[in-house]
Amino acid sequence: MSSPTGGDPRPEIHRTAQGDWVVVGRRCRACAEPVAYAWPRCPACAAAVEAAHFGPRGTVWSSTVVRIAVPGHTPPYSLAYVDLDDGPRVLAHVAGDEPAPIGRPAWLVGTSDAGDLQVEVDR
Ligand SMILES: [Zn+2]
């Protein structure tokens, strides 16, 4: 289950008939704000929203390498915020243990066994 109603806070993703992974979110009918979650109203202007899919491509906005142990994850591992094309910013795991270069193209490649959103980055 997606936020903000509780449960798993990670975005829900879906594989299209063309084989692309996309985030299942919402777009505001009034101001076009993209949201990575199934929010009932626009978080920017409170207008009505409609279902929208975002991705699979985007751009790395920021990245880091996690070097501390977290349950279910073995450090080191790389995380990145990715601005999906014409869509929201999402947090995703990146293959490898190097930070993803900021500004580089990235694309959704599904989820890990632990259910984390994953991207590959064109380094
Ligand atoms: Zn809005």
C-alpha cells in the first residue's frame, strides 16, 4: 500500500505492456503537480487528481552511499533521488556501491527482492 494512507511508504510501480517500469501516481487536474503516491488531493493546491504513470526515464538529482547497517540491507549500497521525466522525484536504490553521478540519465528497472525501487544509471 502506498502513502499517505499508511503502510509501505515506497512508491508503487507497474510494468507496462511494452516492458517498461513506471511509477503509479497522480497528477493534479488544476496545476499539473506530479505525485508519486495515490494521494486523494493535490499536495500543492488541494485540487482533484487523476491517475498517472511516470517513468521509466529520469535524471539523477542527488545520490549517496549508505555505509551503515539497516535491517534488510547490507552496506555499502547506493541511493539516488531521481527526477522522473515530467514526473515526481523518487528515492531509489542504484546498482553498485558508488554514488550515481548527478545529472546523469537513469531509468527504472523494477524492485529489489526487498521491494525497494531500483534504477540503473548511465554513468
Ligand atoms: Zn495542484
